[in-house]
Amino acid sequence: MRVQIKRKLSAAILAAVAYGLFLLAFQAASRAVSASDSISAALCQVVYPLDQFPAAKDFHYTFFGNGFFVNESGDLITAAHVVSAFREGGRPHIIVGPRNEPRQLLEATIVDADWEHDVAILRATPNPFRSDSKIVYLPLSLGTPPRGNSVLTDSLLSSDVENASSLDAPQEDLSQGQVLDYQFHREEGSPDSEVLLFSQQVLAGQSGSPLVSADSQGVVGIIVGRWLLPVVMPLAANRNRVALAPGAALRIHYAVSLLEKNHIAWHAVEEPARPAEPPAQDLGFVPPAPVSVVGVNYPPQALFGGDVLLDVLIDAEGKPADIKVLAGDGPFLEPALSAVRTWSFKPATLDGQAVEARIGIVFQFPQSFLPRLTRPERKHDEVLAESDDRSALPVLTVEPDYPPNSVAQGSVGLYSLVDSEGHITSTSTLLDVGSLTAPTATAVRRWQFAPAKQAGIATESAVVVVETFRRPSL
């Protein structure tokens, strides 16, 4: 396990900086964060009261971590391990309100938790938005901040973890850093989770806090701990390079997936990449379109590349309901299935009504040797040739060329519409990895597809292609 979660507060807090430098302006509707509000207005501490009958203003509590509101209904997000003590019973509480004013102690219900990916949804009771105009929610950003982009984080910490007092204002830790890298981690028995590494050390008690992109001004991650493998980064002052244990934040995708599963509203600071839709005259049927997707880790034990072909039923609520595996090579299949189970979709519509529909999903892992040891083309049987209902799927795939002078790796995601003759008519980008996206799109245009069928009739459909690269070896 590469992410370390500490339970005791460090004695030293990061040096204070000018508070006004880190105030964020968020777009939005009624209660979204404005230029005069800080991230802390959406924060709450996750605690457990120690008093049998807590007083309104004077109570003691055990401090577990942070959470942040995502809507005006009082729903909030935190890391699942913050509330793991209540997994078998008991109810967490939250403390809300400005840190230098009397704060409220509220009960919080665990609405749902994805323990494998370390994210949980809580609901405050009663809803504090009805009585406190200073509380706000944070919008979420499905974009992927490039390496080097600035990110902000804010947390409310308690100096006494085991027996804190509401009369003592929590310590606020507001800091700015940079995106260093994206990595996958896995706990024993759990699927891969993608985390964003950023150039700030994480203190005990910061788990569950939001990581906010300075560009999109939306939450891009949930702080889960400290990355144990050192990451080398340059120091601006003298250009020397130092190794440090950076912070690790779970990609916000996993929270969006859990929110969508529970039909809980959330606010996007920006529209996610919107896949191309059929022209107006064809809007009788509109195929499913991805809302939130993540890539996969290239299996470290894989020697050569491989393809995974899936025919997936997206139900009328936008969730993958039935996954048919049509092809899957060795170590690539399980990571692909684990990723798809967390994806969220805008469901297909027929004459404006949500309906279930099948979509093709293809994961390709190009071989990572230079020069190539195998041919880039792969042929696939038309497995569902006799099926009356199926998605469009490739019968020939072509691996993209790895661009010269590039050191990039990761997953490129494309969304393509395939017509009733098996030809790609449009493509949009879901996951962008700089120098790798263009060669991926070029290669996919050479693919050959068997068209989708509905009630035995060839029809237009959609395909999601995820191309996962590993840096080549000679």
C-alpha cells in the first residue's frame, strides 16, 4: 500500500500565508462559492461527540478528518477511511460554521461508501443550508489538470485529536502546490484507484479535504494521505531537485460515480467534454454518452500489448448494468472491468425518454517495446454476429505509434459515433494525455467496425476507446 494515513496530528503546521492569496472565485448558482468566500466555508470536521448530552456551544469530540459540501441539500464528500470507525455501527457527526464563531454539531448519516476506492457520502441532519447563509458548497471538476498546474487545498485541524473542545477554534491549513503526477494504487483485495500527486506534504487530519484546481476552480480530488514513493521535483529558487513524499488525492471521478449511483445532485464547475451527438434530424435515438470516466493502469507484469472488447448495457439511469466480455487478453481484463464499473453515463434517449442501450467499450494496451516486436494490427471475430441487439465493436484494431521524443504515459479516452455501415462519423476526446492523444485518434480512424444492431437492424451506435500507454523500453 503506497498511501499512508496518519491518525495523530503533526506538531508542526505548515507556515501561514496571506489568506487573501488563496480565495477562489467559483461560477455558479445560488449558494456556490463566490470571490468573497474561501474554500473553508464548505468544509466541515468529521467528529464523534464525547459528551452524552453535548451543549450547544461547549462540547468535546474526537476528530477524524474533513469533509466538504457538494450541494445545497447538505450532502458532503469525505474519504471513506475517515468514517471507517462507523462501518459496523454508530453515527459520525460534523461540525459546521466559521472557525472563529460558534459552530454547530450535527449528526451525519453515511448515505453510501465505496470502501474499495476510499470515498463516502454523508448527509447532515438537519440541513445546515436552511439556517446558515455562510455555508457554501464546492463545484466539482471532471477535467484532468496537467502536470505542473496549480492546485489548492484547505483543511480544518484540531490540536487535540482525542479530546478536542468546540471552544477552541480549529487550525486552518490553506496551501498551494502543483500537480506532480498521476499514479494508481491498490490495497490488497481491492481494484486500482487513480490518485493525483501534488507537491504538498499531507498532515494527519487532512484526509477528506478537497483538492481544488486553480484553473478550473473546481474540486479535482479528495485528499487521502501521503504517497510513500518519493517524487523528484525542481525547486524554483535554485533549480536543484529534491525528493519528497507528496500528497495523494483520490480523483474526484470516484465521488461522482457514487453520487450518480445514489441520484444525488452535484454541481459541475465546467461542462465535461461533451461527446458529439447525432445531427438534429436523427435525434429520435441518441446513444449513451460518458459523463465521468477514468483510465486504467498498464499491468506491470504485461510483456506485450493486448485488447479488451466489451459490449455493455447502459441502463436508463446511466449505469453499466450488463457487461459482456468479447475479448480480453491476460492481465488486461480485470483492470478494464474494474474501471468500467465506476463509470457514469448520460443514458440513451428515444424521443426524449431515457432508455437502456448497449455501447461498445474497447481498451487497448499498445506494446511498449521499441522497435515493435509484434504487428500493430489485431483482428477480432464478430462474436455477436447472430445477436439481434449489440453495440458496434471493432473487427480490426491498430495500435497507435508512440511519438518520438515523448516520455508521456497514461490513458487517452475517445468517444466515437459509428454509423449503420460501421464507419466512424465523429470523435471527441474524453481523456487527454498531451502528445499521446493525436496519434491515438489517428490510429482509431483506421479501425474497422461491425455496426450495432437493434432488433436485428443495423443502426448507429457509440464506442468508447481507452488507449493506455506505458513508456517504451528498448
